[in-house]
Amino acid sequence: MRWRLESVLALVINTLQNIVTGSEFCQCANQTLCKPITSSHVQVELFTFHLNKNDWAQYHWSKITTIVVTDEMEDELYCIAHSHNIRLALRAEIEFAHLTDKTMRGFWMEFTVELVRAYNVDGINMDFVEKLKRGSQSYHQFTRIMIEITSYFRNELPGCQISFNVPWSPNCKNEKCFDFLAISYALDLFFVESFNIRNDMREGCVATSSSPYHRVLRGIADYIKLGVDSRKLVMGVPWYGHDYTCKRFFEDGMCELENTSQKDRCSYPVAKRIPYKEIVQRLLRSLTGRLWNDDQKVPYFFYLDGKTYHQVLYDDPESISMKSTFLKRLKLGGIGVMNLSDVDPSRTARATLQAAEMWNALCPP
């Protein structure tokens, strides 16, 4: 194990040196845009994820407050964002095995801070994909590590926004358990992934929305009941849907799923994720046109591929508008989009209208 740790540390050091001694990242004509934004936002957050390059033609800059980016961010995106006083948060994935070692953790924190400084960005968005069981030794250790990390970031990067991605519910549905309340005190924002919600139906195996209205509401409400400050909660909504292959479908709009394993029975992994820009094209060729599931409060449609029936459940302006009312109802800190490139970036009349409808749906009436 020792040689593996030393190899990782050497790689981190070399990478860090290349970044620090490299050319200045900011290429803005107006050099005042190259400074990090440290002032606090007073408006409700519109927290967004930009994961694909060169797909930002339809972004509504006047609405966005934060954009999560990778270290492959485009110069022009950086300059435009800062010209609109939009924060850029660097995406940082956390691997528990690396952080448990004190030396490795120190290098990771230093490395992340230097990345933020090198790119002149304004925040850090942390994502943890591993599972932790409530009450376990790792569970409590992770809490202490997160508090240590955020304290280090605040000391080294004054004014930096620190956010953390959390599951749709704090009730550990998939054993992705944290001490949410304790961690929330140390952070600025929780980005609540109110999507990819696993279907826990006990009878039958049917297609279902990844972001059903009532479960989204329940998950957010449970964070608040736990004691998490609602103003630190950003409710994430999907700009995509899921395509299910049907073994058979019924007149009431139910699609019995095919080729599902016992492990993934009745859950979103059996479906193909498709972005909204593809959904609207597929809808034009559907058998049914747009239909509405009043129980889950999402649209859906059926289409035929050869002799195989498919059902697509997704979110559109109507379903997103209904969820966006939670902002005022629960006094949330904001709403978030996963992810921005899922709308058509072209400037055709149809694409522009569809993008505008999706953006407008994020603003509660």
C-alpha cells in the first residue's frame, strides 16, 4: 500500500507544480474580470452544472448565480460569467479512501486550493459517490474530515462558496448516509439531487419518473425537519428523462419493464438517460404525443422502435414549474439544473423557444 500512496502523492505534486508555474489562466480582455467574486449573493440561487464544452449559446446569464465547471473550462465562458457577476465553482470529486490518510488529505486540500487560485474561480462543489452506512466508523470519520476540509478552504480562500452534493432524501435510501446536519453547518449550500430517485414499488415493475413531484417534496421537507437551514438547500431538477424498454404497456399509461435484474428491479438504472433536446425530437415521432402522469406530475409518451415499445418519462416546463413553487413554499436557498447542456444549444427559432421555456420554468410564479 505504501508504494501506491507515494505514487499518488508524486502525481499530485507534479500536477500542482505544472498548474502553479503555468501561464495565467484568465484571458479576458477586461482584466478586472479575472478576480474571484467574493461578495455574497442576495438573490435566490440558480445553481447550474456546465459539464460539456461549447454548449452555452442558450444560457440565460441574467438568471444564473453559480455555474459548476471542470478544469477544462473555456476562457470565453469564464469571462462572460464574471461579466454577469456569476460565480464559477470548481467540481471536486471526493474519494473516501484518499482522505482517510492524513498526509494524502493534506495534499488533496492543498491541490484543490491551488486549482481554485490558478483558475481564479469563486467556489468549490464537492461530490462524494461512495456509500456510507449510518452510525458506522466511516460515517463519523467522514463528518470530521468534511469539517476539517471546509475549515481549511475558508482559511485559505476567504469568500469562496463551498457546496456539497447530497441525495434527494436524508433518510439513507441507498446507504449514501452522512451526518447531514453537522456537515451543513460547515458549508454554504447543499445541492439536493432531487432526481434519479429509485423506484421502490413493491408490486410489478413499471417505468417511473426519476423526479416524481411528491417524493421530491418529501425529500426536501425531510432535510428541513432534520434541522438543516432551508436557505442552504438548493433543489436540483433534471433537464433530461429516461427511456424505458417495455415488455408490454397498458391503456392506463403503465409500461411493464423488460430485461430487469432483481438487483435493479424497478429502478432508473434499467433505463437510458436522454437529454431534453433529444426528447423533444423523439416526441414528434411518438405514437401518443405528450401525455401526463397526474400521480407523479410529469409528462410521458410512447414510441415504437421496430417491434419494441418504449416509454419516455421526463421533466418539461410544466413539471419543473410545479417543483419550482417549492422555493417560496419551503423558503429554499435556490434551484439547480443538471445539466445545462441538455437543452438544444443551436439558435434556431424552435430551439430558442424551447430553451426559453425551460429557463422560465425555474422561476416560481
